[in-house]
Amino acid sequence: MIDIELKPNSTFETACDHYMRSKAFCVLSVSSQKKYISNLKVACSTKVRGGRLLSKIPVRDIKYTHLNTAYEMWLVRGIRTANYISTNVSIILNDCIRHSIMPQNLMALVPKLKCKPRRTVWTYDQVKLFLDTASSDFKWRSIGLICHILYESGQRVGDIRLLKWDSVNLSEQRMDIRQNKRGVDVHLSIGDTLTKVLYKQKEEYDGLSEYVAPRTVARAGMYSCYDEDEISKLFKQIKKEVNLPDELQARDLRRTAVVEMAEVGVDWVGIKQVTGHQSHQSLVPYLVNTFSGAKAAQERRFKNDDKH
């Protein structure tokens, strides 16, 4: 790999190339690296004041107006995407500060819009319909299995997409997963129904793939893991097949698991054991007020109370 030196007149594009050769970037997961590259590619191709590409502007000459204009353009892609891009740009600018190329990260001064938190939770009937539909067609089987594991385990899509058989012990009905996002280890039990599905899957791909839920069609003679965009595409196909609400997403199964655990009285500590969250506060965005949850709480409150 060719070293790239940051100089006083280095452009933003050069600064991006320098960071992508750094140790900090190399230790990121492959999926995170791809997202950084994609976001920074968008940033570099953004035209700012005077029609100049951000990529061609020397870092020391980048102004607040450049970045504010760029952020407004990124918002066309959605608030969440715009904020991700701005975060990655900030990382590049902070790297330049460490190399004395610029004195301040002006991206940090640009006001950011807040994303409306997702509150979507699957119902049990929706989950069952989705899984039954996915299992009925071989081309959807692995997608169905991924979603089955997501619903039961409360994990992230990326971790289950990459789940390998060496992390699964069917005889003991357990999974041991190291989460990619923060490197947290979680140790999970596998229910009887899911265990049966996994045994069937293992027989189907015995010796053909190290992944638990690989593509159902081999590529270059290998049954490798799905890309995230492939999962999204097939996921939408299954929803459309049975007219499930468009708002349902695979990632919402993690929230659904959290809500269902809370509804049956699992405490914070227990939920964190499953999800891998490090604090109570980090769990809060996953909690959604539901009628069944409120009803259960009220019934427990008034149990054995003659006044009610």
C-alpha cells in the first residue's frame, strides 16, 4: 500500500485517502469500512460554493459555508444519511487537525437535524406470516432464517447475516456471538422451534458453507453470505408477497424482541444480557409504549387489591 502524506495544501480527497490507509480505518469491520467509503465518496462529489467539488478543495481552505451547503445537499438523501456522511467528514477533518493541517473541525459547527426515532414493532402474527412465507420458497429460506434468528435473539442484522456455524452449538442449543458494532460478546439460548430449523439448514448446506444463512444460489461455486442490499431486496419481496406493511424492516425485529421482553417483566439487566447494550440509556430508544405492556403493568399493580 502506497503511503499518502498529508501536507498543508492537501485536498479533502487526499485527506480521505490518507485516513483510509490509517490504522484507525483498518481496524474497522469490513461493513463499516464500506459505509465510510460510500459516505466519503458522496461527500467528495458534492459541489459547494462556486460549483467546486469538495474533493478538490485544500482542507485548510474549507469554510463553514462549504460544509453547511454540503450538509443541506446531503439532506436530500434523508436526515439519517446526511448525519452519517457528516460524521465521516468530521472524522477526516479531525485527522487533519491531528496532523496540524487545520485548527478546527468546522463540520462540528454545522447544525444537524435530529432523526425521528423509529417506533415500529412487529406483531406476533406479522412475524409468523413472514416466516411461513419465507420458508415456503427455497429462494427466500435463508432470509427467513435470518429474520427468525433476529426475532428470537434480538441481535443486529449485520451480526446474523455474518453468523457462522462455529458460533452455534445445536446440541446445547446456544449461540455465542461477538457483536461487530462494539465487540461485545453475548451468549444466547436457542428455542426448540428454531433449533429444528437450524438442524434442517445445517443438513442442507453441510460442508457447503460456513455461514448459517448463506445465499441459496452459489456464486463462483461458493454459498457465501448475503450483502446487506441483497437482504433488503429479498426482504421487500417477501413483504410484498403477503401484503405486510411497507414500514416493517428487518432491523425492527431487534426492537420487537426488546419490547416483548419488557412486556413480560424482564428487567434491564436481563435485556442487556441478550442485546449486548452497555447501559440502560442505550436501551431507551428500543422501548415502545404498547397497550399489552401497559395492561400487564396495570394488572400486576392491582393484583389482589380489593379496591379494584
